[in-house]
Amino acid sequence: MSSTRIWHGVRMRDTAAGADPDSPPRPLTLPASWDDRAAAALAALAPGAGPANLPRAAHGWIRPLATRARMEGDEALADKLHGLLLRRQAAPSAALWGRDPEGAAPGFVLNLPAFYDEGSGFDTEAFVDAIRTAATALRLSDPEAKAFAIGFTDLDGLLAQLGIDYATPEARDLAANLAGLLRATADMALAGEQPDLLSRLPSWPDPPPLRKFPALHAAAERARVAALLGAAGMPTTAIVAPGPADALLGAETGGIAPAFAPVTPEGTLTGAAQARLAALGITAEAALARILSGESLLAPASLAAHQSMHDAVAPYLHAMPARPVAGAVPAQPPRRRDLPARRRGYTQRASVGGHRVYVRTEEYPDGSLGALHVSLPREGAALRGTMDSVATAVSLGLQHGVKLDEYVHAFTLTRFGPAGPVEGDTDVGHATSVLDYVFRHLAMNYLGGCDVPEGIPEAAPEPLPLLPLELPEQGRGRRPGLRLVSGG
């Protein structure tokens, strides 16, 4: 029976997604509870460009590994790998899926929050078993490899579930123990039969004690001592930049990075934010009320906290991303400034080159522009739709802090029809396009003027190309209106 039997009984959903917004969507099948980010990740990881079914795509890279494992007497590897993926605890990098990004080392990423159980806490045994399984899979995938990259992701999500503040010594000590346990376990799983003990002594320090997590600390200490007897002597562990495997597992933050915002791009609370509120005994409604009253909740971790976490973990792993520096932390997304329910504004009617145009504005209480609507009632659907879309995009930009003068600079003097003399608006006498008119009008009314000179002549029409052949003379079929060109 196929090892994909572990997926039987899992409710699936069909969707379509591309690896990125510019990629064509491909039909996908994955568990119904997995979000659209996971679907896009599957599109990026599954080989080919056609339909992809997650269990079958996983079986594609698991089957050859399981065959090699059975030759060594290991009958359980296939089920373990499928189980790790189904539980969203671990997934391989693109190299194992069959997509080799510029020869990158084969790797595995372990999703830390997936090893947490609300009743029993962090499952250290499951974490250790997952490391061993990943290391075995990597060894079987390429016995000649000089390096592997086993790492973990979404540390911040695990800390949120445990109710630990990212910026505390307790959080750093926990991360250090996780990293030490990861390295020692991976090294032992990849150890040679006769290790050179003098060259393979563990180079990482003793993990710091953990008062609240004695089982994890004891496992990290045991693994470090055991590694004295058979460390692999090759790079095996790394925190790498988040990729499709992280998204497939549902990780909200990459590696050891903190969450930089408590909300998702869709405007909902992240899982980590919800977990932190739950750990504090605060409902989402109560949190909103406290924030509105001026209290600071769910504040993002500082750069210094991120740097301290990097310093705490780095001694235990073979490879780490560069230490974060000022300017490298992603900026907070701009917050939208909503318009009031009752808003001021005006409607301007004009014509550009004989084509009617209506400009309607909506303002904030301070009189600044907050929204724009442009209507071309007598134009075709394509031009009307384009102007609607431009006005909507500009409105969203204004509400997120983009300055009006940026748009004025971008759109004035754009040239396309309709264009020509402007009637009905004494502020603008001539326009090279409808967009030129709209933003020169807005500049005059909201910026106090426009530096575009008046009296711009209408763009001359492009001359007809000269025909390289003589045309028949009048009376022998010559088309009126065409100029004859001498062939000499």
C-alpha cells in the first residue's frame, strides 16, 4: 500500500495559485485548513507547471528515500516524513522537491509552533525524532553532499504559545537550548562509523539552564555529551532566509526573527498575536479597547532584542543569517487613515478636447484630499475602467500617506487622447491628457498652484509614413488624400 495512506481521511480542497503574483496559476490540491500562502508555496515547490496534489507531490520525493532506507532496514521513514508534513512540523527545501535553486544544499526546516501542545507544552521527544528523520532523509538524498541545512523557523510563534516575551533572557535561553539540541542531534544522526574525535569535538557551549523547561534542557545536555562520541564533522545546521517550505508549514515569522506586526497582510490578528493575548488572558475585544484608550499592547520587538536573540543562538549552529543592523528591520506597514463617515469635497465638471470629464473629491476634516473619483460618461468602457482604477489606486495611496505632490509630479504632462483645450475650468487652459488635466486641477486647488506652464500646445499628430512605392495617378485608381512620392 502506498505510504500516502497517512493522508486518507484528511479533508482536501482544490484551488489555483501561482508561485508568485506574476506566475500563472496552476490547479492545486491541499488540506482544506491550509491557507492560500501554503497553496502558493506548493505551486513553488511541486515540480512542473501543471496540476499538483500535495500528498502525491510529497510521495514523489519521499519514495526514493524510503527505498534506500528499506535497504538499511528502516521501514518507517516514508510514514515519518509524510506525518511530519501532514502535521506541518517539517518540510524539505526546494532541492528535495525536485526544484534545485542554483545548487543550494539540501535542507529541512522544522516549524517550532507545530511541536507545541496546549496540554503538555513543547514536545521535546517529537522535536528530536523530527531532527533525526530529517537528517536521515538528507543523508539518503545525497550521500556525497558536503553540507546540509537543517534549521527551525517561527521561534516567535512558539514563544507566543508559551507566553514568553521575545525580548527576555528566558526567550534567549530557550532558543539556545533548541539550537544546541538541533545541532547535537543532527550531528549524531549523520555521524560516521569511525569518527575522528579530536577534530569533531562539539564547538558549541553548554546550553544555559531552563527552569521552566527541564526536559528540554536535559535533552540538549545529553545530546551534546553524546555528540562527543560521533559528531558528523560537516555543516549540518543553519538558520536560512524563509522560503516556500516555511510558508507551506504555516510559519508566520522566519527563523529566529520577531514578529514585526501583530496583524496579517489581510488585516487580521496573527496566530502569534492571538496566542500572546490568550496567554495574558485578554480577549481581542478587550485588547482593542485598551489600545484605543492609549495602552500599548503587542508592541513589536526592538532591533536590540533581535540582535540579542541572534547572539544567543549563533554559537550553537553552523550557519546563521547576518546579524541584524539598523535599517535591516522591515518598517511597519503604513497605517490607513480612514475618511470620516460624512466627508466634504466638491465636483468639477469640465471638458478636455471636447470630451466631458467629472472630477469629484473627498476631504478629511482638515481639508486635505483623501479620495478621488474621475468619470468619463461618454467614453468607452476600457477608458472609463482605466480611469476608475487609477482614481482608486490614488485614493488608497493618499489614505496610506502618499503625498499629493508625488502624484502631480508623476501624472502631469502625460500624453494620450483625449487631449486639447480645457473648457469649464478657468484654472487649466490646456491639457495633454485627461490625467494631465485632473492632477493639474488638483494641484491648483490643494497645493496652491502647479509649476507646469500654461499655453502648452496640443501635441502634433504623428505624420503618415512616406510610402516607398509610386501610387497610380489620379484617374487610374489613385486614392484621394494620399501624397505621391517620386521614386527618383
